[in-house]
Amino acid sequence: MVRRVLVLLTAVLLTGIGPAYAFNPSGVTQQMALPLEQLQQSLDGLARRAPGDVAVAVRDLRTGDVVGYNAEASLPAASTIKVPVMVEVFRQMEAGRFTLDRSVALKRGDRDGGWGDLAGVPSGSRYTVRRLLWLMITESDNTAANMLIRLVGRVHVNQTMRMLGLGHTHLSDYIRSFGDIRSIRTTAADMAGLMAMIAHGRIVDEWSCGEMLQILAGQQINTLLPEPLPPDVLIAHKTGSLHDTLNDVGVVYVAEAPYAIAVMTTHLGSLDAGRAFIHAVSSLAYRKITALAALRADGTLTPSGDSAPIVRPSALPNAAEPMWQEAAPIGALDWQSVGD
């Protein structure tokens, strides 16, 4: 039987930023571990029956191996583009341009009336960068996102994505609920690669990555990738939904086999159809990656490849305390205590 081979993501060193990941269809290939081979086969079948246009990328963070479908296709990013915006905010903070306590005034042009707590607040209202980051990611507040885009500059978001090797990810304008969403683009490969870089602590610095993951783990919209997962599985993720598009990208923390995942759907007949597809992919990926983790745990498989440490969210849940307790651990920011 002809064995499937897995196209590897290649790491490219970039000045001042760190490694980037990109699909390399003509590059080196290697035989997959059986659970990943099975995942690829199942994804092929599932995606062929999918509603609309879909793309999937699943990256094993222990080895860098990736399986997927249509992963390099450029599709509407919707609100997943807010992850690159967050990355640029942390990059500029590290460069000393501003701090988390920087106060930003809301301008009329920032406001998006379609979604978010800030949609109806008066112009001139002021919010800290910390507050805006939390609202942009966990509640997908478009007004908060636009205030941060104005602060850091759209051109700089796009430049940083290109420097990271994520050339298909492009923020064309402010984020609007009733605009041309198709001009804001990305690919499943880019998003899985970006989440992998954050999970490996390779963007800005390890502290910044831990804080970004903490914000992502505070996501309040959990009806897509997390829905079919066991409730005790930690996932740091960002959704995107608008009109005929549903996306979700994130990092799932499975012992022995943490993975980055990006699932994108567009041209949907209904959002329910896209939701069902994302649920099916998330469930399938979790089952096969869990099987891979079991093989590693009992010594049947020894991962080889990317040996970089895996960064976890800065504040972690335990049995006795909520994930976002008021007293954050030393060195971690309390993203819920966001008084302006």
C-alpha cells in the first residue's frame, strides 16, 4: 500500500523575530505516525463532503508535523485577524513604544456598531491597552480591535506577519461588521503556524507569549473548537464569524501531544453547517492526537523534530480556583482586573 507522506513545515530564521513556519509542498517529506496518517485520511474524506469552502491545518507541536486540507488557500480571516493585531501590540510594547497602562481614547472612526461592549460608548471614552486586548480577544470586540489597530498601525501588523513568514495574512482595513470581510485574508497554514510560534515562545519573548496565551484561554465564545472537547482540556483560541464565514484557531494542550489547529469555513449555506464541520474536525483531531499521545506515553513512539519547550497560559486553572482569579500568579498579569 502506498503510504501517505506528510509535508513538513519549515522553520526560517528571521531577524529580530524568530523562526517562522510555512507549508513547503516541494520540500522534505517523511512518513507520518499512524494516528496522524489516519487523521489525514479522515480529514480528506470529511472535507470533500464539507459545506462551502473549507481549510484545515493541524500541527503537532512536539514534532512540527502538519496534516491538513486546502491549508494554503487564502480565505476570509474574519476576527481571527485579531491574533496578528495582538502580536503587533506585544511587539511594540517590547520595543518600548507604550505599556499596558497606556490610555487610548475612542474616536468616531474606531466604532463598529455590530458587535462588542464598546460599540455604544461615547467618543472620547478612554481605555487602557490591557483592557482593549482583553475585549478584542475574549469578546471579539471590533471597536477595541480598531482602537488597537490605530495605535500600532495597520501597515505594521502586515509587516510583522510578512517578517514571520506569514505572507498570506493581510489586514486590509479596520474591522467592520458590515464591510467587505473578504479583503481581510489568511490561510489555515498561516494561522496554525502563528499559533505554533506563540506556543513555542518564539514571538517577541516567552513572557509575551504566555500572556497572549492567557488572553486566548480566556475566550468567551466557545461554541466551535472547544465544543466537542472534554471540559478539562485547556484550549487557547480565537474565533471568527461573519455573514457566511466561521473560523476558529488555537492551541490545544493534550499531554505528550499539544497541537495547534486552524479550521476555516466560508461560502456557507448556513452558519450551522460551518459549526457542524468545525465540531467534526475538532473532535476528529482530538481523538487522533490523543491516540498519538498514548503511544508516546507508553514509549511506543518517541517524538523527534522540534524540541522547543511548549509555553502554557500564564495563569492556569486548578480544581479549587477559577482560571482568571483576581490574585494572579507572580509574573503573570491579571487580565480581568482591567480598571481604566
